[in-house]
Amino acid sequence: MRRLALILSLLSLQACLSGCSVLAVADAAVTVVATTVSVGATVVGTAVDVTAAGVKAVAGTDDEEGDADEAPLVESGEAAPQP
């Protein structure tokens, strides 16, 4: 009778520990997927930046010339230009 109780308690302990290992594997899988998504988002963001730079280079736009939408810079002490 004692031997049967020992066997049953060992089997129940094994069942509990296997449940923990299933949770650990599932947690590791979720971590891998989250890391993959993060890296993918970074790659897409970099690709968008590179594409935008390429479009600016081909179109001939340059930030140094200033945009027509921006107000001209005024040094301190100078009068602001009137439209």
C-alpha cells in the first residue's frame, strides 16, 4: 500500500513538472515571435528612410534650399519681411 502511494505521488509530481515545462516552452516561443516582430519593424523603418532618401536624390530636392512653406529666418534686430 505504501508503495502504491509513493508511485501515485511521483506520477502526480511528474505531471505538475511537465506542465511547468510546457509553460516555459510556450513563453520562449512568444519571446521569439515578439523579437522577430520588433526586428521586422526596424527593418521596415530603415527601408522607408532609405527609400525616402533615394526619392529625394532622384527628384533633386534638397533641404538646404529651404521650403517655400517655411518663413524666412530673421536675425535679431532686423525687421521681419512683409508679404
